[in-house]
Amino acid sequence: GSLPVYILKGSAQLLEQLLNIPLANYQMMLYIGRALSLFLDILIAILVFKSASILFKEKKIAFFSAFFYAIAFFPIQNSHFFISDVFLNFFTTLFSYLAIKKLSKINKIKDFKSNIIHIVLMGVVFAAMFSTKFSALTFYPSVLIFLLGNAITPFLFKTKLSKNFLKNLTIDLFLFHVTFFIFSFLFMPYAFLNYQKFISDIKLQLEMNSNPYIFPYTLQYVDTIAYWYYLKNIFLWGLGPIISILSLLGFFIFLNNFKKKVKNKKINLLPLVSNLFFILTYIIYFFVIGKSAVKFMRYLLPMYPFFIIFTGYGFYQLMQLKIFKRYSFLKTIFLYSTIIVSSIWTMMFVNIYSYPHTRITATEWILKNIPPGSTLGVEHWDDRLPLYGGEKYSYIELTLYDQPDDELKWFYLEDKLKTTDYLIIASNRLYIPLQKLKDCSRYKVCYPKTADYYQKLFKEELGFKKVAEFSVYPSLRIFGLELKINDQNADESFTVYDHPKVMILRKI
């Protein structure tokens, strides 16, 4: 979708006019783009607070939800980058908030006009979602659920809007879709003006999501388990164990409380409608996206507000345990220990950014220690190092992804290795998945010879010796004690952009 690019360019041009500083150029827009991501993620934290307030009618739950979202590392990490997923996260959270706000106040709607304004506003937001990322169409069933609920609920409450149910539903459907198409065209005109190219690109992306063999950089997802792979990475890295456990507890406590209310016939209709809409919206999104063959962690970034709101709910419910009411000091200990420990976990990951980027450190080492005129072997589909000053060296590209992985491929690669003085491995992007895809009887695309190459290379059996390694792990020093987490087993996209492990090997 082109909307994030238009927002970036428009923001840069506006600031350029206001500040009279040249900002609407590529270099400066890198900084403006990151600032936009940060700004939007702060707005998401506010929307999380407001959504939790509507859903549970308890300010403490809202405060806990906003706090836990603020310290959840994966949203923090993604707001260091100008990427469409942060924009999608903001628009989907805004869409969800507007929907539950409307559904929770159906019986307070005074007139037909205010209803129309809200429908149009939601059409604009949904157009923004679609113009940010095509996967936003996954939320379309939620649109229909909302419009249906918006039409049925006034009928149940016998408000002024309850007359002519079908007529009102038809008007809402018409207004929403007209607004959606108009603003989709404004936000992403070339999807309409050059629709053949747009459809072709979408087909390729859909094919990728059903086949991890399409692109080299998606081979890491071969043989990963749908849904579980996402949940595992969210639990261990995206949210961390503490926030994840609280979220899981919160969700089950909510379901259990709902079951009790049904049994005791104490259901309040309005909160029920908004709560069901909220849960169904995100369950549908998870059901569709979670089964994709390609599972970049950021694809589930729009789910994080959902998880976090139940974290706030679960934390609040645990604080209501009888033992805490009897012994208030235990409640205080639980409150502060949970906040401190979960904050320390996040600070360990945020501490990554207190160190120079590993590729910059590696670049400085290369320029200082590798003689000019040396031949550097670099892996294709990865960042070439050094990042600057590279004119001092000659390069040989090792095409390790190439198929078939046969004698001919390795005849040429071994010939390249003979003239290589240093091997530069800029991340785990190639050596992790290619070593996994060794068994040709199991995988459609396999790399038995490349897997052997990496295993022998790391054992220093190929005439190359590791002379430098640059890595930054989540860590924190507290009272002389260093806490450190090795996150190299996380999804590749979690480490490869902001703290990849770089290795340099020299020919012996």
C-alpha cells in the first residue's frame, strides 16, 4: 500500500516548509519515517487505554494495559523502523476502538446524523488500513459483523434508530463501502489506475504466503508449524514470558467469568456486544494470518493490542484474589515485583540500542584490520560489508541459494573460495535455513552440499579461520550481575535488522 509513503513524503514536505530546512530527501526521510513510527506507536498505547476502558469499565485495567503495551518489546523494536506494519497496527487498533465505542453506546445515540458520521469515519479508517497493507482485508468480516451489530442492537433496545431495520442496514452498508472506495482511491490511486500491476503483485504475495519456497529469504519458514510458530515467538520474544502468561490468564479468566454470567443470567447486552466484536475481530485475523506459510513476526503486530488488553485484565483479576485482600502486603509485593521484572526483561532488549550496530562495528574492524586490495567473499541476499570504504576491496559473491545444489554449483563456488581472502557472514540469514534443508527426500528444495559447507566452515575444516565475531545480545547489568539472553533462536527477522551476529573468517 502507498499510504505510508504518502504520509512520509507529505510530512517531510510540510516540515520542510515550516522549518525552512531541506527534509524532503531520502536521507532525512529515514529519520522522519522513524519518528512517524514512534509517534503512531504512542497513539496505539493511548488507544489501548481507551479500548480497555470501554471493554471492562475499569480504569485500573486500562492503566495496566497501557503500561504493559508501553513496555512490550516487539512494538518498541518495530517503531525503530519505518515499516507499513506499524501503520497497519495503528489503523487496525483505531478501527477496533471506533467499533467498540459505537457498539457500547448504541442506546445513547441521539440521531441518525451521528450514526452516519461514525459509519463514514470507519469507512475512512478501513480505507487507510487497506491502503497500508492488503492483508487488512482480513478485517472485512469484522466490518460486516460491526454493521450488522450496529443495526441489530438499536432494534433490541428499541431506540429511535430501531425503525426500518433493513433500511438502516442497507444505508450503513452503502455509505461504508462508498466511503471505503473513495478514500482507497485517494490513498492508493495506482491500485486503480494501474490495477493489472496491483493484482499481479498481490497474486505473487499470496503465492508466497502459501509457499515458503518462492523466495530465498522465506526458506527459513519451511517446515514451521502454523499458529504455533507465531505463538512461540510472541511468548519468548515479542511479549516475553511474563506479559504472555498474564495475557493467557486474562483471556481464560474472561471466558470463565462470561460462562458464570451466562449460567447466572446476569449478562449485560451492550458490554457483551462490544466484547464479542473485539474478540471475534482479532480471532479471525489470527486464524487467517496465522496459517500462512511465511511467518514474519511483524505480520502479527496488529494482534499485540489484543494480547496486551487481556494482559491488563488478567493482571487486574489476579490482584483481586482473596489472599491479596487478606494480606495487603502480598498484593503490594506481587504488584511491584511483576512490574519490575517485566520492565527489566524489556530493558534487556532495549539495551541493544545502547551499543553500536554490529554491522557498523564490523565495518570499522574490516577497514582497520583487512589490508586494502584483499578479496572479500560475501553472501548474496544479505548486506554487503563493509558498509562504507568498500572501494578498497574486491568482492566475490557467493550464490549459496542457487539451485540445484549439485556438483556444478560447487565447482564454481569452490573456485571462488580459492581466490577469497576473507569470508564475511553478515547475519544468520543463509546459514540457519540452508543447514536445516539438508534432506532431499523431505524438502522440495534442498541444500545438502551447502549444509556440509557451513558445517565444515564453522569447524574450520575448509582453510578459513574465524578471526572476528560481532554480536549484541539482550543484556543488563544490575549491581554487578550481568543478565544476558541468547536470542539467536528467535525468528530471523527479530535479530537480523538491529542486532545481527556478524562473523569474519580469514583464509589460513
